[in-house]
Amino acid sequence: MNRAIPHTEQLAADAPPLQVLIVGAGFAGVGAGIRLREAGIDNFLICEKAVGIGGTWWHNRYPGAACDIASHLYCYSFEPNPNWSRKFAPQAEIQAYIERCVDKYGIRDRIRLNTAVVSLDWEAERGLWRARLGDGSVRHSRHVIFASGGLHLPAYPDIPGRGDFRGPSMHSAEWDASVDFSGKRVAVIGSAASAIQLVPELARVAARIDVYQRTPNYIAPRLDRAFSEREKARFARWPWLGRLYRHYLFLRGEWLLFPVVKTRRRSRWRERLERMIRAHIRAEVAEPATAEALLPSYPMGCKRILIADDFYQALNRRNVELVTAGIERIAPEGVQTTGGELREADILVYATGFDLEGYMRAAVVRGRNGRLLSEEWADIPRAYKGGFVPGFPNFYFTTGPNTGVGTTSVVYMIEAQLELILQAIASTGDGSAIEVTEDAYQRYNAEIRAALQDTVWAGACQSWYKRADGEIASLYPFNARSYRRDHRQLERGDFRWHAVAAGHDVRPTTASADR
């Protein structure tokens, strides 16, 4: 599936400085490379720590992995795909789409796989970022686009005894395909986005599955289906039809889903949807006690709204049981609940989500005067428009703090962010550095923080949207159209530019970026 160029030589520390270093080769990193090339910037390098391209869609390869955003919206606007096989594309198809974009836009020779960026240091005297890579080599670059996302670093629950289990154990984001689940007793810890996709698949082969649920979720019907060959031919023949369908999908999220989450106050529309989903659960789940255990008691949208067609049917199987008792500890033989019951298992699967802030700490980043990004974000990760932090010149995030909407495609948000980043890079010309002002940074984040307190996300539920202190660092409080408008134009009054010392030599090149 991956035809990457092997990393066979150490990147030399004295190589000519790059114009742009991109961290990550998922949708954001690949999109950044494509946009840079279109802008005439050819001297860039994409460093990807994994051995394959795709980011989230390279790492998450558990059975049943698929997108919960419609395929025609979950792609680049400039590269529609008329040949999606299904309404909601599976993991392998999305990863293959990203690979095709890499080849079509000719950026494969700019990608170095199995190459982690360990640290980034701003060298003010040269006006360059010094990047130390995982192999010990060093590269310098005028600009850094941090395009690593958060949906690949596994989050494990704080449960005693995790290391005591004597059978195979794995996280859904680190799937071990060598493990055979046939005829085995499986404990799946978690009942949210990953679990509702993998449980129906495992249930077909496992002898027994225990699904451990902490909090029930609102799970709406996905209504997935395959596209017919005739439909795909029409999308290919008439591109405007695909654009129209994409626009419909986008507006549906803006008009039907965003009103559910935009306010904590009582909402008739939200209450109507809550009643519909509760009725759906009672109709789908055969055992009344199990159905009642699956009914959420918090406002819809406080936690991520999920979609699935076969999870409730899987719970109806004789070999699947929903366990709502708390987990006391992991024992060598299985899972011990707070009620004292030991439920034996042969295989343990953690479907417990991701460390959404961990990717922002994956590299040690030092800005002006040795200022550590981890210290700047000690209380809470923040950025101006999700991409800029004062004290870190020529440094940009694609999916930084408060860039998620939760009701549309992240690819839409990435494209909006890249528009602003490209403007910032262009504004620096041949020798200056751009940096958001402290005033603009504080003002923007105060507005975002205040607006978030009125959303349903700030409600009384446990959610990965919210930190332990109740702060929301991942989501944007307005709709996707507002985000796009907010990122359309670089507001020059919110930035400052400063000249950097002469002596660096950033030359445009059309040859291989690691030459």
C-alpha cells in the first residue's frame, strides 16, 4: 500500500537550510506540501515518524476502522474523489487516497518516513529553526509547520495492574494484526468511537466479548451504504454533482448538527434528537436492561456524537455482553470489577481514545530566548487562531488548540488554517520573521474561552473535549463557516515582523529536499 522511499542516509547537519520543515505526513502535512508547491515554494521537507504516509489513517488500522464523516466531505476540496466505495470510507481507502495525492502532486520525494522530529530550537542570530531528528541528524529551516494531529497517540486509562495481564493486550491505535481473536474471550475497555466500530467485527469471530462501558453515548444511525458504479460514474462525468453533494453534506452539519452544540441552554431541536436516539436504542437493543444502560443522561453533544449501524445489533449477540460495573483492576486472568467479580479474558483491547494534547508535546520546542512551548502551555494549550504562539517566530500549527468544530470534516478546517499559514510565510519575504503579538494572543483566547462556556461541551459530563480542570482546549466555539471567515485574511495589526541577522542562506531549489 505504501511505496515510500526508504530512509537510507543520514540527513547532514550542514545541508542547505530549508524554506519550510513540515512535521507529519497525514492530511495536514500532505496538504501543506501541496499548497507550498502550488505557491512556488519547493524547498521543503516533510518528516513523518511512522513508516507510512497517512497520519491518523496509517496508525488506526483496527478491524472496522472507518471515517464517521461522509467520504465526499472528508477529502481535499481541490482533489475530489468520485470513486469512493462507500458513503463512509474505510481506513485503507482513505489512506490510499492520501497516497494518491502525494503522487499526483509530486511531493513523495519531499517526504522522509521513519524520521521523528525530536526537538526544535529557534536560532535568533540566524533566523532559523534548528530541528534535531530521531536519527541524531540536524536540519535548519526558516519556517516550521507543525502538522502532526492528535488522533494517533493512545490514551490509556489509569487502572491498576495494566502490566499484570498475561495475555495479549493492545490499544485500538496500536493494533497488533498478528493476534488471532478466533474463539477467544475478549475484554474491550471503552464503548465510544473506536469500540463501536471494532466490536461488531470482533464479535463475528470471538467466543465472547465483554464491552466495558463507563458512560453511555448518543449513537445515531450511520446509514452507510455502498455507492453504485452508476453513481460513481456520474460523479466522475459531472464534477459539479460531486461539489453539490459535498456542499449539501457541509450545510447539513452547519444547519442540523451545530445547533445541537452551540448553546448549553435548553434547545427544542436538541431535545427532539435526544428523544429520537433514545427511541432508536430501545427499538434496536433486545434486552430492556441493556437498552436502559445505554441511555445517556446528559445533554446530547456534551460528549462526541457517534454514528453506527451495527453496534447495537452486536450487543444483541449471545456472545457479547455490556458490562457497566466499574473496573477495580486488571488481573493476570482478566478484569476485576468494583463489585469483586473477576471476568476472565484471553485478550485485552483498550478502545479508550487518544491523548489529544500529547502530539503538541511530542517534540521539545524552544522559541525566542529559549522559551519552552511546554512552559507556555503549562496551564492550558492556547494559540492565536489555532496556529500562532507569541515567542515562536515562523512557527505554525495546522490543528492546534481550539481548531476542532466537531460537526464537520477536519480537512475543511485544515485547508482554512493552511490559507492563513501560507499568507504568513509569504509576508516574511526573504529575511524577516513573523510573530503574533501578545495582545492579540490574549484577546483572541479570552474571546474563545468565554464563548466556549456557553456551549453544550462545557456541560456536566466527562468528555475528551474537556480537560480535568473543565477547560476546553480542542474545540472552536463557532461553526465551520465562521472559522473559514476568521482564517481568510492575515490581520496584520495582530502580528509583528522583525528582521533576522544576515548569514543564513535559504536558497530555493527544485532538487531533492534532503540533498
